[in-house]
Amino acid sequence: VLHAFERDITLERHLLMEDVFASTLGFCVTLVFVARSLVGPIRSLEHAVARVRRNDLSVIVPVLSNDETGQLASSFNRMVHGLRERALIRQTFGRYIPKRVASTILSSGGDIKPVSATATILYADIEGFTSIAERNSPEQVVEMLNEYFSAAVEIIEKNNGVVTQFQGDAMLVTFNLPVDDEFHADSAIRAGLAIERLCSERKFAGISLRARIGVATGSVTAGNVGSDSRISYTVHGDAVNLAARLEQLNKQFGTYLLIDEATVDQSTLPIPIAFVDEVRIRGKEQYVRVYRIEGRDRGD
């Protein structure tokens, strides 16, 4: 009887061990499947995050379940969708207003406070644009303007300038607002010279053109101006008006780039600057001293 009892105990022990082994094996198999079900989506999410870090916003993480990993994937996709919308808004804004201003608008929630600062203004206008428009088709004129503005804006942005307005065939450019630039006078002069050189070296849509440029430095105020339904970012101040008047005076003096005395005083560029004349500017009590870069006139 004792031996039979021991055999039963041994048998029960073996059966228990088998059950434990089977349970452990089943648990391990289940754990492997669970781990794989977690590791796969997590790795997919990790790769997607890496692509977003490289500014690839086309990524979409597949949602394979309704559990926490599926919810995480859905949240990630919603986040990327929001980033795509923000990028589209920024890109679209940048086609209508300066990209740096668009960034400021987005980061400030649309509320840009007026800012006053000493800045250098560059005003550029195409010489004889009316005649150019009469001699060429409207389509060719538009193509010419697009090519010219694209090349000129690239120069301006390389020199820390911001085009605050396109006015027909003219550009109003600001240096030191809204982007800080300690050497804004130098930047404006370099940009003006580069635009001059650009126009003398190439054609735009097969059309030759020259730009007349005025550069002035002074206190200006920049900010949003308009109504509740429509606003624009612009700058106001005496330097803005003076830059536009200097652009017009190029025709009188046979030049393509005129700068005022305040710009000359602020400039640190090692270039020869020549005095042109003292002129009366409407709205100013004092005569304005006008300068040009030596060697830059109609004959060059």
C-alpha cells in the first residue's frame, strides 16, 4: 500500500511538473507574441519620428489595432497632419508676405505689436517700365517680373533684408526690421549693388532692364496695418519716403543707386562714395545731401 501511495505521489508530481512546464511554455509563447505585437508598432513609430525629424512630413504610421499602440499611432498621425497644415500655412503665407514676417505672425498668434527702430530702407523701381510693358505682351511682362523679383529677393534675403511690399514693378525693402542687423546700412548697400549687377548681367524673360534704387536710413515703425478683415505688414517713417524720392532722383542725376547721408555715416564698407548734390525734398525743411557709389552711373 505504501509503495502504491508513493507511486501515486510521484505520478502527481510528474503531472504537476508537466502542467507547470506547459503553462510556462505557453506564457513564454504568449509573451513573445505580445512583445512582437508591441515592438513592431513601436519600431514603426520610431522610424516615423526619425523621418519627421528630417522634415519629411509625408510619413503615415499604420494603425493596426485599437489598443494603446494603435491609439499612439493615431495620435502621431494627427500630430503630423497638424505639422503639414502648419507648413502649408507658412509656405502660403510666405508667397504673399515675407517668410520671416509669416514666422513672426505664426509664433505670436497673429498679434504683431508695432515696433520702432532705426532701419535702412531700400526702394527699387524698374526704369522705363511703362515702355517695356507697351513693347511686350502681358504674359511676357508678367514672366519678366517674376524672374526679376525672384532673383532680386534672393539677393535681398542673403543680405538680411525683408521685402515688405511689392508695388507694381517696385519693391520696398527693410533692413533691421523685423530681423535685427547691426550693419543694416552695409547690408542695404550690398543688396543695391548686387541688384544693379544682376540687371546689367542678365535678361529676364528675354528682356533687358535696369533698376533705379534709393537707400535711406532713419527711424521707422513696422507692424500690421489694416482692418479687422484684412491687414498687411508694412513700415512707415521719413526714411521710407526719402528712399522713394532718392529712387526718383536717379533719373535727374543719371545714376542707378543713390544713398542719403545717414546711410553713408552708418556704413563701414570700404568702397568709394561720392557726394552728388544737396536737394530739396518735399516735406523736409533742410536740404538733403545725396551720395552715389563712385563708378556707378549710366555709363558703367
